[in-house]
Amino acid sequence: MSLPVVALVGRPNVGKSALFNRIVGRNTAIVSDEAGTTRDRHFGRAEWAGSAFWLVDTGGITDDPRAAMDVEIRRQVQQAIDEADLLLFVVDTRAGLHPVDHRIAEILRSSGKPFLVIANKADNPKSTDYYEFFELGAGDPIPVSAISGKQSGDMLDVVVANIPEVPAEDDTSLKIAVVGRPNVGKSSFVNRLLGEERLVVSDVAGTTRDAIDSPMRYHERDLVFIDTAGLRRQSRVEDGVEFYSALRTRRAIDRADICCLLIDATEELLNQDLKIATLAWEAGRGMIVVVNKWDLVSKDDKTAAKFQKKCVEKAPYLAFVPFLFTSAKTGQRVTKVLDTLLEVEAARAKRISTSQVNAVLEELVRRRQPPQAAGREVRLHYATQVETAPPTIVVFGNNTDALEEHYVRYLHNGFREAWGFTGNPLRVQVKKKNVT
């Protein structure tokens, strides 16, 4: 399911970035006493009381409409408002109510989006006067100190209680996020699959700004292709449109069952390709790699194997991912993608009986005993598959905290060899056996 988006808005230097860092839990936004430090947007995944959401930090809105930077920031803040499900209007209790606060409140009211007033810098809520912010007509201001963390838990309780519910999706359809860098041919690829020109195609990189859903039916299976804007390197995300395209790509990965990573056959696998692949893999999504524009490559019978080998050398987990060499322009092997998606889905849902898992575990341990820590014998007793999508196997034993990572990889590879789980992450967890 796509995570909701919560955006921080307000004047410069009211503590939005400090609050962002407090909620997300790491110092990713630049914090300074100088007003207007945050000019670009930052976003991160936050979680509180079992509720996860994307949190977006924005630049401060000022009252100087002539300054070019202020015009740009206003444009970006408007995009944040358009994208958000809930807005947090941050005000400064030390500075008190400011005329610009009234104007921001009007902007938020006219958006029709729900918003909360966050009264920041309330280091001592009992003695801090934040009641003047009632004048904004947005309900009770919520006191917090982003720097010390005081009242932050209470604030987050209110925030998660006010995030609108994201509508439930049709869980029976297979959702495929088509991801990749700009201009690798994602829209052309989806159009070729669908057999019609549903998506705008252009030679200009980044034509697709939003994530666009396109349903189709194949072999009695409902598929939904989510065509996304390309993820650029973060340093190149220079304007609000590109920033929100990156955010939508991450939301598309959240929604997807399988990610279809398109890469350009005329280039090597680039770091940005790897970044996108890793985002999807670590999120537990199935994956296939589609090498597009294969018609433009001079090749022999070993070219595809060499290309795939180079990719696996850069990211070893890609050894478990199907590679398809296609051309959206000519249609070469594009329909093969549909069959491969269904194969990956079947592997994703595969469930292995506990007796089979234990038989493989016993054979793996017989072949290679776990390395023993001094004075602490490591023994593995049994294993079972506890989840699908992605498949997850838990191995129980004693002194498992002494089990070295390379042996867990050995078990992982053994389970993978036994059952494949093609195109899916296989998670192997080692836990201490409960003694009763």
C-alpha cells in the first residue's frame, strides 16, 4: 500500500528541519540558525505507533514576493501541499504570531487539505504562551520542542490520528512498478505491453512526472502497471517537480508487488540503477530486470550473458533476478516479460512445508557445521518458513548470536538452491530457541 505523505510548512527558521530530523530519527536535513537554510526539499520515511508515512520538509515562506528564491520556494511549497495527505503548519512560540502565519493559514485553508498547527520551541509547555496561535482558526496548537524532544510523542499521537486513511486497493491484482532512470524507455515499454499509446512518450528525459496506473489482463490474471517518473541522483533533483517525481517513485515501490527495473542496453548498469534496484529489493519486492533498447546493441551469442555477468558483479543479489533483453521500439521479447512476471509472482507466493525446510537444513549442516565460538557451542535445531511475499525462513538454535554472517549466507544460498524463489528476496532469520 502507498504510504501517506505528511508535509511540514511554515515561515523560515521556525524549526521545520529540526522537527523533520526529530520525527524521522536522523539528521538528514540541514539545520541552522540562519533563516532560509532549507531551499530544496527533503523527505524520509517515518513511523510512529505502527503507522508509517513519508515526511516532507519544505523551504520557509516569506513575505517578500519579489525575491526570486522566495518565488521558487512558494512554488515548491504549493507542490508539497498538492502532494500531501496531511500538512503540519509549524509556528515559532518564541517569535510569536507573525502576519505571514495568517497568510500561510489562508493558503492551507484554501487547499482543502487537513492541517495541524505545531507550536514549536515550546521547551517548557506549561510556561510557554502559545495560545495566541488560536487566532489562526485551525484548532488547538500542539506544543513541542523539536530540539529537546519534549512533547514530541504526544504530537506524533495527534499526527497519526489525523492522517487520512489511504483508500484500500484491489488486493487481487498484481501490481508492477516500472522503475528506472529518466529516458530509459519506461513509457514506451508499458505502451508496447498494453498495445496502445496510453502514456506520453518523448525524447525529453523525465516527461513522466506522476506515477500512472495502467491495468491489463493476461492469462486470466489482472495486472496493474505503475509507470513512474525516473529517479535521478539526489544532487540533480533541482526543482520541486523532479523532487516529487522521486517521492512518487518510492511510493510506487511501496504499492508494488513486483518492480520491473528498466535499464538502458547502450549503457552499463549505473549507480543510480543500482540504487533503485536496492530500494526495491530491500523493500521486499519481487524484481525483474528489463534491458531495453537491445536493438541498438552490436552483439553476438555471448553479449547478453556478459552484460548480465557485469551487473551481478556490481550487485550479487541480481544473480537471483531474471534478466530480459528487449526493445520497446521493435517489440522484441516484450511479451516474454508478462510470462516472467507471473513466474516471479508464483515464486513469491511459494510456501515450503516445515518438513522440507528441515530436511534441507539438516543436509546443509551435515555438509558444513556452524563455526563454533570459544566455549559456546552453536547448534541449529530446526527451521520453518514463516512468511511469503517475500519468502522468509526462520532457523532456530542455541547461541545463535554467535553465528557468523558468512554461515547465514551459506544457509541462504542452500535454501535458494533448493527452491529458487526466482526474482524475490529470500530472508533468512536466525533466532534463539525458546527454552521452556
